[in-house]
Amino acid sequence: MRAKIIYGCAVLLAVILGFGSRVFAERLPEFVSSHFGDALWAAMLNLLSGLLWTRLKLGLALLLSLGSSYGIEFSLLNYSSQRIYIYI
């Protein structure tokens, strides 16, 4: 139970930092403001897999979060290419 609380707090921290990176984007360096949200999203996805499956082995949790991250990114890539095709 303690691990779930720690993972939950870390997920909330990642969400708050992500919102902060969008709100204060003009005050941050350009590289940080353009890439920090994506890095936090990937970290949050990993933390969410740890929150949901706390007893999972580390390697399996890594493969699960990496696979779901790639799956979501490829589905977004497919969705954006379909939207470009529709607008052209």
C-alpha cells in the first residue's frame, strides 16, 4: 500500500510539473519548454504502470510502459497523418 501512495504522489507531481511547464513556457528555455512536457508524459506513464502493478517485476513493468508508450505514439502518428490527408 505504501508503494501505491508513493507512486500516486509521483504521478500527481508529474501532472503538476506538466501544467507548470505549459503555463510558464515563456519563462523557460526553449528546449525545456518544447520537450519537458513529453518527457513528463513518458515518466507519468511509467509511474502509472508502477501504480497499477506494484508487484510486477521491474523488467516487465518497463516493457509494459514502453510498449504502451510506443503504441500511443504510433496511434497519434496515424491519426495525424489521416487528418493531414483529409485537409489536403
